[in-house]
Amino acid sequence: MSSISKLQPAIPPYAAMAIVATVVALLMLFRIGASDVCNANEAVEGVFVQQMVEHGKLLFPLENGTVPMYKPPLFHWTATAIDYVSGIRKVTPANLRFPSALYATAGAILTMLFAYSILGNAANWAISSSSLVSSLPPSRSSQPVNWRGIGYFLALCLSLTWGIEIVALMRGIRFAVLSQATSCLLALVMWIPAASAFVVRRWLTGEGFASAGLRVGPWKPYLFVWLGIPCLFLVIYTLTFALKLGVFNPDPVIALKSLHPLPPGKHIPPAPRLLALLGFTSFVAAPFINLIATFGEEFGWTGYLLPTLLPFGRWKAVAIYGMIWGLWHAPLVIGGFNYPRHPFAGVVWMCAFTTAIGMIQCSLLMRYRSVPLTAFLHATVNANAYGIWRLLVIGVPTFLGGLLGLVGILMIGIVGTWLMVRTKRETFCFITQ
């Protein structure tokens, strides 16, 4: 046996490929719209895509209403589909070049998959080493999966949540803009996972609360989350602005009026005072206020479901957990929450976002055994997501920029992957014993 085949891969092969693919995607997207249309050929393709978008002709490119068909229209299909799904109705240099960035990233992924299928562990060693990460032991636990508990929890949590939200949708309630009533409804719904986990642990399986992660833990991780999440948002929205996926708005008054129309007689304070108030709320007050509601979710998600899935191995567990957590939001997203006017594509994007943030949750849970910590992470993310940032950078395409778009999901995924890779296997013990 060759010496390279004896080497332990740094991380699981598909995780290594995901890291490399993320780096490739970021390189392809960097300053993608910084320059104007380069030459006549690019301009012609832009005209084709623009006419397909404007006229709803999704099958073939158009030139002044006619079909030139001088080459296979894969590029035009991709560009038009992206614009159509993202709600974009004007072709710009950035979204015109986005399909090429997508093809380049897909080419890198296919190349790695081909190499791995031919070379096996040797290819994985090369891919993993190129990701500049350290060697890890296997992440799979030897404990059996508690299928009975998972089934009880999902049956309770999903049926209660979806039942309440579907009734709300049938009564005409929508979630694109949150009122006091809809905010109270969401706060109530956020406690359903906790109630479901409590019923399962206390009565249905009798497993008790020893593995529920109710310890507060050390203070340093809370400080890391409190300071680190705003820094991550700064990177996300700086990249969104640098990629020309949003416009910097120094006066948040107009943006706030468009998001939340004021009732008669109410006034918004001047911009400097408003910025100070929003900054204090987003960075200081809201993370602790939100903790009341987010603990309700996390006692169910990271206090029960995620630890119960970890016998699959951390990477598979996070993938399954992120998909379930995203689908839990489905009725809300269909009702306009987070991805307004994109009810079904928004659900898919929501699953991608919850999987990315789930990696950070998983690593914190495995390291510190603390559901209050993961609840504080959730509360801090919510405080920043619905706070000052979306007023400072406006005009962001739903699926491309900002926290919930491609830029945010990639950046959170990078941080989550880095934390997961650096989390030791021994930290599985508290949830598998």
C-alpha cells in the first residue's frame, strides 16, 4: 500500500470540496460588477437576456423580437432563470456575468468529484490539504440514533407549528412586514420546539434532561458571539456593497419609512439620532431581549434534535438538521417572511441558510455543551438581521446579497466550516452518553 493512502484525510472529502468550492465562488464573485460591459460580444448577450426577461420568452434568446439561435442557449437560460427567480428585471454587468461565475464554480466541483472518484483517498488528501486545515479524527459516534425520540419531536413540533401558521395564512395574515400582532405570533411559535422537546423528554421517551445542555457555561464564548456576529455582518454587507449588490445609504430615515409605514401623527427621529438608537438596539439591547424567544427554539433544536442526530456524524447531522429547521419555516416563508414574493424558492434558500448557521450552532454546542449559548447566538443574529444593517445597505437582490442571500450564506458557511473542523471529536461525549 502506498504511503499516501495511509494518510488520514484532513476533513471529510465533501467538506473539503465545499471549502475549495466556496473559495472559488468568492474569487469569481469578487468585483464581478465593478466594470461596465466590456465589449460588443458581452453587450449582445446582455441584450438577448434582457429581452428574454422583459418579454417572458424563457426558452430562446431574442434579438429585436426574433430568435437568432447561433449557439446553444444554456448561458441565456441560466441568466434568465437567475433573474426570474431573484425577481430581477434589469440586466446589469453583475448579473450578466453571474452565470459564468456559477459555471466556473461548478467546473471546480466537478473536477474535484472526478479526481476523488478516480484517485480516492489520495485526491481527498490533496483537496483537504489545499484547504489549509488540520487533521481530524472521524466525526461519527458509535451510539445508536434515537429514532423514537426524533419521530415524536418532529411530529409534535411540525404539526403544531405548521397548523398555527397555515391557519394564519388562511385568515389572510402575511409576514413580509411584521406588525406587533405578527411579531407576537412568531414569538409564540418560537416556543413550540421547546414545548415539544419538553414533552418528549419528560413523558414520551422518559430520557430526562441530563443531555439537554442547560448549563450556562463560561463567559468568553458569549463575548465572542456578541462581538463576532456584528463583525461577520460587517463583512457580509461590505462584500454586498463591494460586489455592487447593494447601495450604501447614509440616511436610514427613508429606508425605514419604506419598510415600516408610520401611522398618522408618528415621526421618525433625525438620521444621527436614529443611527445611534438603531446601533444601540442592534448591538446591545436586542441580543438580550431576543434571548427570551430564541431560547424557546434552541431548547428544541440544539437542545434535542441536533444532539439526537449527532450519531450520524457531525456533517450529516448538520445537513439533516439544517434541512428540517429550514422546512420548519416553510409556511412563514410562503407568507412572505425573509424572502417576499419568492414563496417556494425562498424555502430552498432558507434551508441553505439554516444549514450554514447550523454549523456554527453545532460547533458551539459540541464545545461548550450550552443551549443558552446557542440561544444567544440565535438572538444576536436576529438582532443584527432585523436591525441597522438592512437600512445601511439597500436595494439588495433577495437571493444574492445581504445576510439571507448568496453572500451571507457563503460567509456564514465558511465560518461554520472552520469552527466545525477545529472542534474535537471528544466533545461528542456529553450527548452520546
